[in-house]
Amino acid sequence: MRGENRGHFVPEVSPKDVKMSPSASDRSSERGHFVPKVSPTDMGMSPSASDRSSEMGHFVPEVSPKDVKMSPSASDRSSEMGHFVPKVSPKDVDTSVTDMGTLNGVSVPMSVGVSVPMSTMPTTFMSWILVSLILFLAVGLFTGCAESDDRTEVTLWHQLNYAERVVLDEQVARFEEQNPDIKITALYRETEELRSGYQNSALAGRGPELIHGPSDQVGPFATMGIIRPLEDIFSEPELAELDSQALVWYDDYLYQVADRFGNHLTLVYNKEFVPEPPQTIAEMIEIGQANTLDLDVDSKTDRFGLVWNFTEPFFFIPFFTGFGGQLMDDQYRPTLDTEANVRALQFVQDLRDKYKITPQNADYEVAHTLFKEGQAAMIINGDWSWATYIEDGIDIGVARIPYIEETQRWPSPLVSPRGFSLNVNIAEEKLAATHRFLSFLMSTPEQRELAARTGIMPSRLSLRDDPVITDNPIMRGSLLQIEVGTPMPVVPELRAIWDAMRPSYQAVLGGAVTPEEAAATMQSEAERKIREMNEVIEPAGYVPVLQVIAMLGLLALFIVLVKPLIALVKDLRSRSFIYLMILPAFIVIFITVVYPFAYNVVLSLSNMGLRNFFSWDVIGFQNYVKVFSEPGFWSVFGKTIIWTVSNIVFHVTIGVFLALLLHRVLPGRGVIRTLLILPWAVPQYITALTWRGMFNQEYGAINLVITRFLHMDPVNWLGSPTEAFLAVILTNVWLGFPFMMVVALGGLQSIPTQLYEAAEIDGAGWWTKLRTITLPLLKPVMAPAIVLGTVWTFNNLNVIWLVSNAGEPSDNTHILVSFVYKSAFNLYRYGYAAAMSMVIFAILLAFGVYYLRTNKATETVY
């Protein structure tokens, strides 16, 4: 009978085939057929020639040529079993079968009539079987079982809020139903995530076909050359049907076509508290004071008259323009050091401190939440929020921000369209499908539905007199505000102006500087940042020498690696299957670690920036000189050291202390351990935002505990630089101690109990045992954990960015990694940011090597 095993035939053998008694055999086998048990007497050999150990679980003899009556030339002294295995030909075995197979590691007749050793044929064959299986699974994993999709796919990245996304999803479904040959993939991105992500993908020649956002992103993207002009996509009759302000031009090219118009601030009021909106600033203050109430008489304001995000300059602009200010002149130069700016800053401060109608701290989320929960009578917010308030059942009204009688001006918020821009990398075959999709979204029925369901002003002129707008009081109020609005500048310099205004504006609210000082600082900082943003550094004279040195270095590296490479090639031939298995890991490491690191090194020596996003040159070490010569670097570096050291000290101290407690026999130890790990298990994003809410001055849980139980004044955690920095440290301590606790607990469980028993016999107390046994034996475990914790903390952007809201107040809570992010994506200084990131890498590398060598962390303690 020909049983197939390992790809070739294996005969079933009975006792009579090998001249042995049935009693010596065992008819059960892992191979599914008869396998004889063989003793020395059955083979005509002495027991001394045998080996009673076998992988098969029964007796396996060592066989020599004389034991099977064959010549030594027919044998092979190499075997997978580690002992002599003979080669057997048909004449050596008493069988009529002409095939050759294998039996327990010994060659037996097979149909091809040749001898194939067990050590070669099965291994190679099974290797290729396994490789084929892995490739098959990989293909199946990436392709799935879905049918092939021949539709043209168009990808859209957008920043739409939830109510707008619901409408968009329904529009996409209708479009795909009408156009079965086109597939639309719409993906939501946060504002900064879209900006940075799109820049990276466009630089690599990829990215979505469409992006949707406000008009102020057009200037930077067009300057970088990552969006494509639209004149050849839309015809003149199509463009003529849209509001002229919905067509965003830059350098005489059309870069954005908007489907909605506005994106502007208005006064939104709750009709339950404010039946009629105020017409003047004096009326607004009067109504605000009447609605700022302590309803339960607990010395805590339960409802404010007015809330708004007064930490961001964008929300300050209506008062800035209402007092006669403007952001820049016709040449795009900042105009911030003016009397109008000083008066506007003082007015905003008075709303909070003099008239007391606004909270002490109010970022966007705080203001938005207070109004939604009925704890604010009025809010200054944009058209993107109205649908949310309506869905929550609030009877809202929308009106112009009240008239400033002192200046005889209406506050003039920035008004901008929001629309579509085209990726410069879009494939030509997708242009027609993209145009059909855009035409559909901008058609009259779709824009009308958007306006009806969200209250957002459409860009199509034919809808201005439509009942969906004229009969809707919210839309009428929005249109009235647009009439006195200021068009949003689309030039890249606007980003530098925002970045220059924010720290000084927040410093005024924090009481650190006067309005006059803030206005002057805003102007000087804006001018400096605009220069840095537009700067194109010329290559240094030594760059050719540097390039030669780099080439010689690569050549020297190649020479050093020649012998290892030759050895690798030889080893690859003999163990190709092993290298094939590690190839995917190698590719992933190269793509995600090696190549980005090498690219960043080159980028740090370049002048890549806003004006030469694609055409940058290697300029030498000038970026590194800038990093160390700028005064801001050293102050941020000092804060980074304080941030890292304080966090690691608390992480290790609290973690080891809790591990010592949990190492004891405690009731409910498993539950306690699980609860203590939760801060580490919860995503940082959620934890950071939760702690930010807890640090709120009026409503935060921390101040409630301080005032009610400690009878202390509330702390302005997020409005003062020192307290804000302490707040982010406390948040990160909460997030980090569970990791150290788990590591220390594992180390404690590996310490032999005999050491403690011996110490107790010698009369050692708990402190002596801790100092002489526990801590020294924890050292090999904790030292690498401390290095990892230091690297993570040093580079922890999330907590700093989310708790402090991007460095608030006044950019005083930045560490190096957040400063790098801001330099790269706020001011487009990519070469400078890359150089600073390399400095961070060098600092952490030096620390890690020094710490591990000094503490001898890799040495055993025994």
C-alpha cells in the first residue's frame, strides 16, 4: 500500500518485512500507518549498538552498514537524529516495491528509483509549501474576498462637523447611486491634522484628490505648490453662478471653489433668557449682567451673560476691527501696534474683570458646553455650531455682534468661504469623475438641502432669495453679519500673525502685560515670524566639501561592510528560508525607521520651507546654528529638563511604592491592581482632555475640592504659566506611574524569597532588606524602564498639546517636541524643525548610553 507522506510514497511495513516478530511491533503511529518497534536482536546487533531514546517515543536503533548487511559506501553518516543513518537501496531491503521513500529517517524504495535523504528532500519541499502558504495568506489578507471594484475612486478629506457630515454622507450615497462608475471616499480630519497630513502626503506625490476647508489654507498650499488651479476644471458659466467671494484666487489662479459661504462669528442668544438680541455693546453688557447669576447662592456663578473662546485671536477679531483695527495692510504687512488694538484688548479684559459677564477661563469647549447646558445666555460662535444647538433643543437666535457706539462701527468678524481644492498629484483619468462630483455637490438642490438642515449660507447666488433663507430668521441673521464682515486674507503671512498675536493676547488676559505692551510685542513678533517663514537660506560655501565627505563616508562604510555582506550572501544561500521569514520585518523597519531617519538627517541640512517645499537645497549646518543661537531654545530646553526629571522621579517613586504594596498579600489585590493600571490603559487623548476640564477655574473638579474641602481660593490652573506647567506635569504623572508599577512588580516577583528569609535570620529589618536586597535586585529591571520612560516623557507631545491647548498661556508650557511641531506646521520651517529634532535625538541618545553604562544596567547583580 502506498501511503503518502511528506510528498512521496512511504510503504506500510509488517514484521515479516524486516524479519521480526509481531510482538515487537506497534500498530499505532503518529504517521497514520504501521511503524515497527525494532530491538537489537531483530536486526542482528547487540544492545550496545542501540540508542533507547527516540523522538517517536519508542526504541530507535543506531544502525551501521554491517547491521543491515550493506557496504559502507551505501551509507551516510549525517542524520537529523544525531546518529548514524544508512542509505538503503532496493537490493538491501527484502521487498518487491521499486519505489523509494523514507521510513523513520531511513531511505526506502520510491517510485523514481533513486535514494533521497531525509535531511534534504522533505525540508526543502516543506519550506516551499510553508512559503507558498504564507504568501497565499498575505494576499488574502490584503485583498480579502471582496469582488474587484472597477469604479473610479475619488477621495475627499474634510473638516466638517457632525451635522454637516450627516448631510455629506447622504449626498455621497445619492451621487454614487446616480453615478455607479464612481466611488467616493469621504474622510474626516481635524483642522491641524488635515493641514499637516495633506502636506506630508502631497510631498510624497500622493494624498486625496480633494480637500475641503476654509479659504485661509489656500495661500500656504498654493505657495508650496501642492494644490492645482481650477480654471481648466470649471467653465465660466459654472463659476458665474457662484458668489464672487466663494471663488478663492491667489496669484491670479483659482485654487478653491466654495460650496458654502460664511465660516464667520455671530452673536447667538438663547431666547429663553434673551427674548430680543442687544443692538449695542452697552445693551449687551446690561443684558449680560442681568443674566450672570448665582442661582443657588453658593458664591459660584451658575449662569453667565456671555461666553466665547477668548483665548484664541480669531474670536478677538470682531472687537479688534470694531475699534478700527486691521490685521495687515495692502502689502500684507502686519498692523498690530495701533491704538485700536490697545482699546480692543482693554475692552475684552473689562468684559471679564470689570463687568464680570464672562468666565475667568473659557476656551472653545468650555464656552460651547456652557451654552448647550443652559449656563450661558449668549455666546459668540460660528455658523458651524448652530445646527448642534438646534438639535439639542435650544431656541436660538442669530444676530450681528452689537454695534460699538464709541467708535460708530459694527464689529467685523472674518468671513471666509469653505470649499474644495484639488490635489496637484491628481491622476488625469480622475479629473472627469472629480468634476462630476463637485458639480453635484454645488448644484442647487444639494446646496439648498445643506442650508435647510445646517443653517449654513450656500454659495450659489440663485438661493439668496430662496424661502429656505428668507423665511429662516437664523439665516437672515447670518446674512446680516456677512454684510459687515471682513474677507479672510488667504496669504500665508496670516499664519504668522495668528502665531504672533496668541501669546501676547493671552498674556493680557492673564494680567502679565498691559495692552500697550501686548500690541507692541504682537507687531515685532509678527514681523519676525513672517521673515522666518519666507526666508530661503542660501547654501554655504563648504557644502560641496560636505557632500564629498558624505560620499567618502558612505564609501568607507561600504568597505567596512563588504566582508559581513559577503558572509550574509553565503549564509543566505544556505538558510534562505530563515531570511525569507524575517524579510517582512526588515522591510517594515527600513520603511518606518531607517529611511525616515536618513531623510530627516538630510532635511536638517536643507533650506526646505514654505517657499521651496519641493525645490530645497542642502545648505550645511546653518539650521543647527539657528537652533542653538535662538534665545527661545534654551528656555524651552530648560523647561523640557524640568518636565522630564519631575515626571520620571514621580513615576518611579509612586510606581515602586505601589508595587511594594501590591507584592504583599492584600485582600482584593487583583481588583486594586486593575484599577491602578487604568490610567495607563485609557488613551492619552481622552485622559488629557479630561484633566484639562478638571483644571477649569470655575467648574473643574480640582478647584471644587480645593474650595469646598480645603477652604482655599480657586487656582487659575490654565491661565497662569507656572500653574499651567504644573497642571501638565500632574496629568502626565497620573498617566505614567502605572507603567513603572507594572515593571517593578514583575521585578519583585522574580526576587528569590530565600534571600529575605536569610536576611531575617540575620536580624535585618525592612529598611535593610529594601536597601540591600530589593532595590539592588530591581536595578536591572528598572534601569531600562527609566531610560524608556525618559525618552517617552521627553517626546510626549500629546499631554502638553492637549492639556495646555498648544502651549497656553502665552506659549509658556512648550517643551522641545511641541516647539518642533509648531515650527514645522505653524510656520513651515521644515529644515529648522528637522535640525531641532536631530538635536533632541542626540540628547536622548547621549543620555541613554551614559545612564546605562554608569548604572551598569546590563550587568547581572548576582
